[in-house]
Amino acid sequence: MNDTLLALLAFLPLLLAGILLVGFKIPARIAMPLVFLTAALIGLTVWDMSFTRIAASTFQGLIQTAGLLWIIFGAILLLNTLKHSGGITAIRNGFSGISPDRRVQALIVAWLFGCFIEGASGFGTPAAVAAPLLVALGFPAMAAVVVGMMLQSTPVSFGAVGTPIIVGVGSGLDQAGIAAQLEANGSSWDVFFQLITSEVVIVHGIVGLLMPLILVTVMVRFFGANRSWSEGLSIAPFAIFTGLAFVIPYMLVGVFLGPEFPSMIGAMVGLAIVVPAARKGFLLPKDTWDFPDTKSWPDEWIGNLSIKLDDVTGKTAISTFKGWVPYVLLALFLVASRTIEPLRVALNSLSLRWSNILGEAGISGSVEPLYLPGGLILIVVLITYFLHRMNPGQMRAAVSESTKTIFGAGFVLIFTVPMVRILINSGVNGADLASMPVVMAQAVANGVGDIYPFFAPAIGALGAFIAGSNTVSNLMLADFQFNVAQTLGVSTAMMVALQAVGAAAGNMIAIHNVVAASATVGLLGREGATIRITILPTIYYLVFAGTLGLLAFYLLGVTDGLMG
């Protein structure tokens, strides 16, 4: 079988997902079982994977699904708890003191607060937290999901305290072999790794500067009464100011401190600068933008959650500060759990693990219920129950509503994540072929030659689209990108950096991230409509990053320790 046909067959599950979800607008609950079966059949017949390996990959995916659902359930439960405690009403009222402009609210809640949650937690948590919070503030459910997906771009490479770089790149490359080459050239792994980190944060900082503006402009264009680009662009000075307030500290931290804290510190500094500026009206346009009247919203904009939130009545008024305390506690707990080593070890000590599933070496799965954000969110929910002086009936209602919502997401994810694991684990097979994602990437590299750096971010995005994870994309493809750079005779560090940047951007269209975010606002079944919108900022990100890559290699002549 020739390489082109092999690459097309490797790509077929993703192509089928795109056609069914985006082209035919078929709900994910119908499309993803078909995509899963397609991936399994290709693995069995073309890649000659054993049935045991297919089954083990499926079980591995189900274990990972359990972890994702744990996070989603926690995020929904916290939102519903605040709904019944009166916390959401307090938060909503508090924003009228900053600005009634929905564009400003999106920049502060989705972009800055979301970037902080990404830096602390990662793994899809920002969209799961930000989307229901935006709905609670009066955003249409679909607008909240679209905005929540767009924030999963610039901060993602340094999400979960740098996991995509530390684990994804660090483990995805042949560290021992590269270190030996570097030492022969008078350098070291630590210097090389920090160079990758610096180049990732600089490319992200340049491209991500305009993401806040793109975020509000896309929101206004697709969810405004006038469907106007200009109404979004009219807030350009404030949006670019917001971008600068985030990316400048973000880049400085990445270059001088390393990969753990760029997103968190960038967001904290950004919030400290932007919130007071918004209160004073600094750089804000004279017009105040809002969504059309709720009675005129199309059905596809509305999720189950947005309907329920309108039913909150008779709650004792609490202060805006007390309303925000649960989210502040969540952010603090997430940071502490990732940075205080004894606490991290203690939380990880409870681990439900299955190693070498069905005897397949290297296929393992685990769930750490206390360490995952879901466990920490439940602790916050418990604190909120007492802090907001709730009664048992309110808590029962919150749990009941959250449980109903989670079943829809669970059905879709039990097919989506196992499909991903089959693709990733297909490298061990009877046909002596590379894994399906590597075959796809190799086909692109062979087809474009010296202009490959332009497409390097798109390869990273493809990996994230498959896996729903920047970290997993880097694990799969960092070594491949490194080898392509050596073949072309260009900087390996820069090529790996482009991989990491593209993998972050790919999170905006990753199917199971969209499903997870949609589930939190009761919007399951409309994933294709979300992806059709978020593909636009994804294309912007990949084209801009790829262009920067070409300039870095062929105009600026960037180098690294492996090039002497």
C-alpha cells in the first residue's frame, strides 16, 4: 500500500468526524460511535493491530473519560451550587459595577480569569468553568462555549503549571540522546529546554496579543443583533490593552522563570491592571454592547442551563465578594495542589490505576479523584454550602441537576476518547507501520519540503484535534518535528516550539473539548456549529505562527545548541 493511501486511511476517522459534525450537522452522540468503529476497523485491518490492543486502548480511553467526566461534573455542580445559594446573582450584579458591556465581561471572565484557571489546572477545566459562569451572567449558551473554546489557545502551552512543555515536550523528545549531542557541542539539555520554552512563549505572545480582540469580534459577529464585525472592532483599543496586559508579563515569566507560571502570572497581572481600568472606562468605546433580547435568541443558542438559571428566585442576597469566594478558593486550591510538593503527593496517593491493560505493555490508565480538578471543586462546593448558609434542599437540587447533565456528555465521551487512544496506540502493530498520527504528519512533511515550517503548527494542531490535549500532541509529535528539523538543517528547538504552539491552538477545535464545554451548559448535540465558528481563530493562529516560523528560520536564521 502506497504512503498516500495509508495517510488517507489514517486520516479517515478525523475526516469522517469533520464531515458528520460540521458538514452534516449530525450530533456528536450519533457521529462519534461511527467514528470510533471506523478507527477500530482501520486499526484491525490496515494497521493489523491485535484485537486485544484495540480493546486495551478502548479501556484506557474509558478510564480517561472517567477523569474528564469527574472534572465536568465538578464544574457543573459548583455552578449549580452557586445558582441555588445566590452566589451567581451576586457575581452577575458585581459585573454591573465594572461594566455592563458584554465585550468587557468576556475579556475579564473568559480571557483573563480563564487564562488563570488554564495556567493552574489545564485539561479542559477553563472552558468547563468559564462557559457556565458566562451563561450565569446572561450570555447565550453557544456564545459561552465558543468564547470558552477561544480562550484555550495562548495560555494552553503553560496550562496545569507547564505540563504540556514539562511532560509533553520533555517526555516526547529523546532526552538522553539529545543531551549527549548537546554536551558534545558544549551545551546542555537544560539550556536547550529553556530555549524551547522561550521560543514557545515568544511566538504565543506575538500571536496571542490579538486573541482578546478576535474573541470579542467573533462573539459580536455571530451572536449580536446586527451580526456586525465593526461592533466588535470598536472595542479594539481596550481589547489590545487587555492583550498587552496579559502577554507582556506572560513572555517575561516564560523567558526568565521557565514553563511553570507564564499563564498564571500573566493572567493575575492582567486582572490587576484591566479590572481597575475597566471600572474607570479607560479606552472603552462610548457605546455599550449587549446581546439581543433573550426572546429573540435562536433555539440553537440556548442550552438547558440557561433556561434553568432564569428560575432562581427567593435566595437570600449575598455580597459580590462572597459570591466570588468559591472561584477564588478554586484557583488557590488548584495552584497549591500543583506547586506544594507534599500536598501534590498526598492528593495523588489515592489513585485508581490499571497498568498494562489486558497484558498490553505501555497501555495503562489511572484516575486520581483528589488531585484532578473535579475533586478540588467538590471540596470548594462543600465549603460553599457552609459559607453561603445553604439548606439541604438547595444542595439536593444542585446535585440532581448536575447529575442529569453529566449523562449526555458521558455517552459522547465514551466513544470519543477511546477512538483517540486507538489512533495513538496504533504504533504497535503487525503491519510494521508507524502510528496513525505519525503517518499523517509524515505525509505532510514529504509533501511540502522546505516550506514545512509553515505547516509545523498545523501538525501540532492536528495532534491536539485528535487527542484533545496539547500535552498528548507534544508527546506524539515532538520527536517527529525534531527529526524533520534535522532533515531540513534548521533549528530543532524552534521547530519543537512551533509544534507546541500549534498544539495549543488545536484545543480550540478539539472535539472532546467542545463536547466537554457544551455539556456544562446543556448544549450537547451542537458541537459542529461551535467548531464551524472556532475554526476561524484557529486558522488565524496557525497561519500567523507558521509565518513567524518561516521568518525565524529563513530570515532571522535562529539557531540552537545542536547546530553549533
